[in-house]
Amino acid sequence: MPVVAEADGGCRLSVRLTPKAARSRIESIEADADGQPWLRATVTAVPENGKANTALIALLAKAWRLPKGAFTVTSGATARRKTLRIDGGAATVEEVAAHLSDLPRR
């Protein structure tokens, strides 16, 4: 599965989130031991009561100029590895892929 893939009416984004970091940022595209690529992001929020997920959504929405309401955590709400759904159609997939292409790959 790629980092971003088209899903009905939007796209699916694979993220590896590190909470309680020194600063919030979108870092890079990294592959795990199985070769699965993930967007690596860090947030300063703590991982309790959904605060880290909310901070991740706010970070991505601001960086990519998308509404926060377009993002939904579809799996991994309490895990570091998450799948997010971003509503918005094929144009959104292209926009997100363009933002991801600027990131370093590790």
C-alpha cells in the first residue's frame, strides 16, 4: 500500500506519529521492515484522549491548506501507526501526493 492512495471520495494516508516530541512537524517518508511506506510526523501533544490525533490533523490541515473536517482517523487511533481518510475527491489525492513528493525519503 502506498503512503497515499485513492479511496472512494477522497484518499487514504498512512502515518507514523510520534507524540510528546519537542516540536510538531511533518518529517519524511519512511519504510518499515516490511517495506511499507509511512508518512513520519511528530506532535507536541500527549497521546491521551485523542489529543495527539487532533494535533496531527491540525498540523496536516494547516500545512496542506485543507479543512480539519476533511480528516478522519480510520484505523490506529491509539497506535503510532494510523490510517487517515481525507475527503475531497481525486484533486485531493493529487494535492497530497504533491506535498509528499517534497519530503525526504528514508
